[in-house]
Amino acid sequence: MRLITAEAGAPRDGERLSGDAILVRRDGKRSLLALIDALGHGPEAHAVASRACDILRTASLDHGLPPLLDAVAQGLAGGRGAAGMLCLLDGEHLHGCGVGNVQLRTTAGVPVVWSEGVLGGRIRKLRFFEGALRSRGRLVLWSDGLATRVASDALTDATPAVAVERLMRDYRYHHDDASVLVADWEPSLP
């Protein structure tokens, strides 16, 4: 599968560091897309989001999402915690899990569900979603620093780079850290 990504993030106005972080990791036929939104703002939130991405950067992708989420939850335990959306693209199959107030829209027709709670804190029950990626499509992940309701043309009618720029320009809340990741996929050629 061919994957084309674009991302952007910004700290809330008046801050230098963001508590949001994005990770795009490719490992053979698997790709991990992660958006982490640490609770709060500033340097402490930045350290939490960075720690979560460091854990995901080195963890094995061979056993699916549950061990990845467990590793992040354990790595953030006892601290301020984070919301997060993880999507594992394994060949042409999507596995995902969102915890807390992060958003995901996809053209894949996969029903997305969220888990209530905080990574590193209490999670009522992890809820996973999955589906096949049979044709071209797009995933858009964003933090609560952007509006929950986003016009569908902002999600689909441009290249990933242009979509990211539009989303940050038109839907960003300047009183919060904000981040967005757009990923387009195309099936592998036979």
C-alpha cells in the first residue's frame, strides 16, 4: 500500500511547546498513525506527548494495537495522561482505537468508535474498530484544538498538504494546542 501523509500542529497562542504530537511510522507492510493530545498545555504536556510517541516509535507493530495501547498507558501512568488515536494499517486492513477527545474521519466506510478515558489513567473499556481498505481513501485525525464539526470538503477535496493547511487555518481554536494528520492510501499494484 502506498501512503501519502501531511501533518501540522501548533501550540495554543502564547505557548512555545505543544502538548499534541503526531507520529507516522512505517515498518514493512505496516504503518502506524498516531495522534496524542496530552492533558493540559505547555512544557509538561509536551513532555507527556513526546514520551507517548517515543514509546510508539520503538514498540513492535507485530501484535496489533492492544500491546501498543498498553505500553503507552503504562508509560504515562501516574502522570497527567493523554487522549490518543492510533491507527494501524496492516497491508490493506485498518485497525484503530481512540481514547478521549480526539477525532477520526475516514472514507473507508469503517465505523469509528471511541473509548472513554485517559491513556495513563482510567479507561472504562478499550473499544477497537477495523475494516478493509479496498480502494483509495483518506484518514484524517485531529485533536480537540480543532472544531469537532468540519466541513466534509475540507476533509476530502484536496491533497493531504492542502487539506492540513485548510483545517488548521479554518477550524483551529487558538486557545488550545492543535494538530491534524491527513493520510491518503492507495492499494499496492499487483
